[in-house]
Amino acid sequence: MGVFVFLPLVLPLTAVPIARLAEQHLHPRGAARLLTVIGAVMAVCSAVCLGLIGVVGTAQIPGNPLPDSWSDPEVRAALPYDETVGTAAICLLAVVALALLRTVVRHLRIRARARRALGRELPATDLPVVGLPGTGLSGSGLSDVALLPDSAPYAYALPGSARLPGRVVVSTGMLAGLPEDERAALLAHERAHLAHRHHRYLLTTQLAGCVNPFLRPLQHAVAYSAERWADEESAQAVGDRRVTARAVARAALASHRAPGPGFAAFAAPGPVPRRVAALLGPVPAARSWPPAHSPAGLAAMVAAVGTAASALCALNAAVALLLVLKAVTPL
């Protein structure tokens, strides 16, 4: 195993440059997918290596639940260990497990609270967006919209479940502050979040950041890319990038209120001026990998190499441990 078992704990630093450059040089769709995959792989590798370090380092501590043969001198010679490092790894794993549990519970609690709020939903016939001229919206096409009688302006995509479909939740306060054409942009934006399951990208990178703090820059980059992805889908749906840009700016000025982590909100906190500027610019190129000769291309290659090295180091350490323990453990 050697020192290579520690590499996956620091290799996530190789993803920091692409986290900063992907949102500028990649289509938001490609950036969100690329960064989520990188974060998930590196988080799993970090967790595996912490577990391996903990097993090897604590095998000789009296009272541990591991088989006695795992602390034989032959095993110690083949797998160098340090009780202090192993104990620290076990403690870190416990902290990671608590952070993961807290994040998942918080996500589920917010989703349940949002579901309960739908009990105040107004009938579809009361939706002030029905029959907007030029938008193609009608009462039958708004079955996925939940209008809440609330003066506070907010709108977000509420993920579905096995029994309940996803819903676009919007307050009367938000609709009152938007002209008719911008309401269509709002609905298209939130529907894009639902259609592409952006909450899964957000939750995955949040969990990855809980496992390894070096992965937290990916969380912010994916959140921004998901919003930009939905912005582009909205602009394409309404056929006017300026309408979507005005809707984003107007909603952000009205309120920064969002329901919580794991949801994608139309007026979510973040670099709104950059989103507006991107919408006022040309349509981003539909590529999932930047040119190799560009700074973003170099950063992407570094992140890819770091991800592959992290996976190989974790796999190598796991296989080495399994082979040694299999050799000394009686059948």
C-alpha cells in the first residue's frame, strides 16, 4: 500500500482549476456532468482510502473487532502501519459519516416540508399564467405547476419520488413581479431542472464535499452550471434570450430566498450578473470537452489524470490489502 494510499486524499486538488474554468469554457450541460462525475469518483476513492488506513492502522489495537490473524507480524511487515494515523482515519470516517447523514436528512426534511406546503396550493384555474399570448401555455399544460398563495417571491423545482411527480413550485408574489413573457421563462427554467434531475447533481457534489473538503469548489461550480443549463433551456423554449435574462435579473432583485440545499431555485443566491451576461451573449458551444491547447483543456486533462490516479491508487491499495489478508486469514 505504502504512501500511495494517501494520494486520493489530496488528488482532489487537481480538480480545482477545472472547477473554475469549466463554467467559462464549457457548455453548462457538459460542465455539470463532468464536474459531478469527477467529484463522485474522487469522493468514493477518498472514503475507500480512509477505510483502508483505518483497518491497517488499528488492526493491532487491543479490543478491535478485526480477526486476530490480521495483526500477525507477517501482515505488519507487508502492510506498514501507524496506530495514530489509523485511529485518526477511523475518527475522520465517523465525522464523514455524520456529515453525510446530516446532509441527506436535511435534504429529505426540506423536501418533505416543501411537499407539505403544497397543501395550500391554489387550483390550476387560478393560475395567472394560463393562456399567456405567444407562450403556448394552457390550463392543461400547467398540471406540473403548484401555485402557493404567498407574497414572498420564490420559485423552485421540487423533485419527484416513486409515488409523486416533480412539481414547479411558484408563489403568487413571484408571478406578480414578472410580466407575462417572463413568467413563461420562469416555468421553462424550472421545468428544465425537473427534466434533467439537477437536484441529483447538486446532492452528489454536496455529499462529495462532505467526504473531502478539497471537493467543495466543485459543489459551487456545479450549482452555477445547473442554473446556467436551465437558463439556456429556458431561452430556447421561449425563443428569446433577452426575455430569460430579464426574468433572471428581475427575480433576483425581488428576492434571494431559496428553499434550501438540493433544490434548484430560479432566484437562487449566486453570481446572477454572470448568468445575465451569459444570456445576453451568444449561445455557448455545445461541447463537453474544451480544446486541448486552451487553459481549460489543460485543466480538464489535469483533473482527468488526477481522477484516474485517485481511482488507481484506491484500487491498488484495496487489492493489496485483500490479497495479504486472504493469505493470512484461515478459511
